[in-house]
Amino acid sequence: MIALPEPGPLVMPLGEALLSRRSRYRYEPVGLSALGSLLGWAVGVQRRVDGHVLGMNPTAGGLPSLAVHVVRDGEVLEYSREEHALRLVGTGVLEGVFTQPEFESRASTVVVLSGLLGPGLEKYGEVHQSTVRLDGGIALQNLYLVGTALGLRCCAVAGFDVVRVRELVGGEGDPLALFVVG
């Protein structure tokens, strides 16, 4: 387990982050401090209520509906928001993942958001397949705004090989989006 540093302060006001948010295509390596701030503020724990962990990214019914993985330096890491830590789950490269291959050589760190149906399907039925995608969109917007506030270059990527991404993260969930950051 790789414990991440606690999220540092966000000094950029929300309005400025909204106006400054852009997709960027040149990236630098992301240190653990910046990665800890990005993940903590975007998809980490906001609060605990009656034994339930509620995240910075609201989800349908407060249920866990997303798996978050980070691919960096040839490692595939799973983010645990409860522990604010990364756990090595495998190794892998980004070759063949992106529809636009130029991301392969530019990306140093990629956050993978995957949808999990699990308990939400029991509670909401088939409509939960849509709510999982909404939950992923909320997390993606949080990543963009927090990344911008931290001065990181970032870009959401929807053009990817679903089968390859699923293999990369160990088959967990339905890949929804990739978020390149650096």
C-alpha cells in the first residue's frame, strides 16, 4: 500500500478554475503530493454518515459506483478513498489503449474511472446503468477542476479500447473515462 499525502489546500477560487479549465496535451510527471491532492479533493472521502463513506464526488444513493485506478510508470494502482492510498494491482503499459496514439507517448499518469453496478443495481434496478455514467461524469468534472486548481495539465479521454482498459485494470467494472494528467 502506498499512503498518499493528505490533500494540500486549493488556493484557486472555483470561478477561476471554471474559467481556466482547458484540455491540455503536454504532460509532466506527477509527484505523490500532487496525486494525493488530486485524488483526495476529486474522489476522496468527504464525510462519514452512519457507517457510510460519502465521497467528494456524489453518487446515486451514496453507494460505491466507481473504481478508480492510476496507471503510472508501468504500474497499475487502485485508489482506496477510505485509506487515501494506492495499492499495486498489476503492471501494464498504455500501448493500444488510446484511440489517439499520441497520448501513449505523452501521458505520464492516467486516472481510469470504471463504473460498478453492484449494490446500486439491487436498489435502483436497470436505471442504475445510467446513474453510474452520471456518477463518472461528476468524478471527471471534479478531476478537471481540482487538476486545474492545482496547476496540473489534464485532459479527459473518451476514445479508448474498452477491452484493453478492462485488461489493464484487472477487469474491474465498465471503463467510463480516462483522465490524463501531468
